[in-house]
Amino acid sequence: MWTYGNVRIIVTEKSDEKKQVIARLQPIQGTTVHQTLGHEGLITKLTGFVVGFTEKEHLETLPASGIAYNLTGYGKDYGDFFPSNFTFEHTHTVVQTIRTDLDCDEPVFSFTAELFKDV
């Protein structure tokens, strides 16, 4: 089971990205000049499902908080991440059986999230 900001989420894909910030200057005469400005922190992207309006609405409030939230999954604590964005799509289902602790007619939403590691 996965949680983010105390919300149970079902993660189907997780990817991490780490990159360096490089400014490029391309002079009219000569070669390209690269200047290293530093590096970004870890960016984690999640794809999955969330069940119910309450859970979805809670996740929607997180990006406006300015707070880093803990991400856990598969018995591992990944640390604290700032929520950059969440995108939700309503999944058309007749009955949900993902979360047996909720009513079977609760709506299911697929989501994508981009989270920035708190350094």
C-alpha cells in the first residue's frame, strides 16, 4: 500500500528523474558554450489510482500548501516530497473493488503526480 500526505493511493508506475541545470549560449561565430548552474533535486513521477471524492479532494489541496509530505510504498519510506502537480481523470467503473473499506459505488480516479524531493 502507498500513502502520500496520509492519503492511500494505488501506484501503478513510479519513475525518478535527476538532472543538471546547464545554460547554453550559442554564439554566432564559434562553438556552443555550456555553463553549469547546478543540479535539481530528485523529481519523482507517480501514476496510479485514488478511490473516492474525499481522497481526491485532499490530494488536490496539497500543491497549494507549500509543505513537503511523506511518501511511502511497499514498506519503504521514500522521504518527504513537495507536490508540484496532480492530474486526475474520472475512471468509468460500475463497481470498485480496489478499496474494500469504502463503498463499492465510490468513484475511481486515475492520477499522475509530479513530486520534488525535499533536500
